[in-house]
Amino acid sequence: MIALLLGLLLGSPFGPPDLGQAERDYRAGRFEAALTLFEAALSAPDAPQGGVLYDMGNCAFRLGRHAEAIWHYRRAALRIPNDPEVRFNLRLAQRELGLAAEQERWLSGVFAPLDSLPPWGRLFLVGAVQATGLAGLVLARRRSAVRAGLLLLALLGLLGAARLAREAWFAPLPEGVVLAATGLRAEPSADRPVTLALRPGETVRVSRTTEGWVKVESPRGRGWTESAGVGVVD
């Protein structure tokens, strides 16, 4: 835990030498200047985007902009999903805003190796698991303990196939992070009344965009809000 806290206090080791000034500004406490430099470096073709976004999250955290920090950490997690420091600092920022840390689902952990494979590898692995489980059920008719394990294997294969089908035909809406307290409206117009207040750091799904507005969905409702108040996790 001490090592992870040092990552928040000192920045991160990610990045080529041209990010040195940003790292020096961070260590000197010039967090706004460091954030500006990290943001500029993000567009460089050879930039380690996961590490730079992690550094941007640290800068925003130290500036007290915890919702913005959550957004940067979430974007970093897309690029370096297994980095423990990114996950730890994300939970720190969520706690600062009184948000419950997002719990990883058990099935997400089970399917983590599947997600790291190319599409053909996923299909092959899911098919092999299903075939092994079903064939074993037929062959091990009199061994109840073995059949139970093989049944579980077949079910995992079925769940994996369902996951692949959902990704292929029902792509999830992109996620967004609410950057500042804002509200949802029935139409993309400031003249319409607010129907639901959104909290900074809250996660939403972005379903539509228009000039200056985004339509989002949350577990508590859906509607339109100003696009400047929502950072898309991309």
C-alpha cells in the first residue's frame, strides 16, 4: 500500500524523457502546469497513453478535482487494465466524493483471460470449454462429483458464448463520468427544467450526442445534460 500511495505523491515512472518537465512540475507541486504538459503530451503518437492519463489523474487529484481524476483514471484503466496503482487511486478518488468503489464482478474476473485474446482465440476457447464439458457429461455418467465439475465447465462455456454474442450484436453504450454537479433535462435545452441531479464522479452511459449536449443514462434515470459536464471514457 505504501508503494501505491507513493505513486499518488510522486507521480509515475511512465513516459519518455520529453515528459520530464511535467514530472518535475508535479514533484515541485505545480500540479496545474504538470497537468497542462501531460495533456499536451497525450496526443503524441509515441506517448504511453495509459501512464500519461494516470499522471493526469494524479494531478487532478492533488488539485482537489476528484471527479476529473476519476475520469482520467478510468481512461487509463482502459489502456492498462491490470495496473494496481490505477485501480487503487481510482478507489481513493471515489471515496473522496463519497462514492461506493465499483466492485469487480466475479464473472469479470473469470473472463479476464478471455478478454485478452483476439476474437478467433475467444471463439476457439469458448468452443473447447463447451465441448469438453458436454463430452465429459456423457462419458462420466456414474461419477456425480466429476459430472458436477463438468457441468460447471459447460455452463462457463455457455456463459462465455453468451458474452461473445452480446459483444458482437449488442455493443454497450460508451461510459462517461460526471465532471461537475449538473442535471438531466427531458430535452437538450437550458429552458427545460431539471428532472434529476447528477453527482460529480457518477458513472453514466452516453447514448446520443448533439451540439453542446449529450443524452445519458444512469441507474436513477435518463435525459440530456451539457456535454461539458460529462467526460466520455474513451
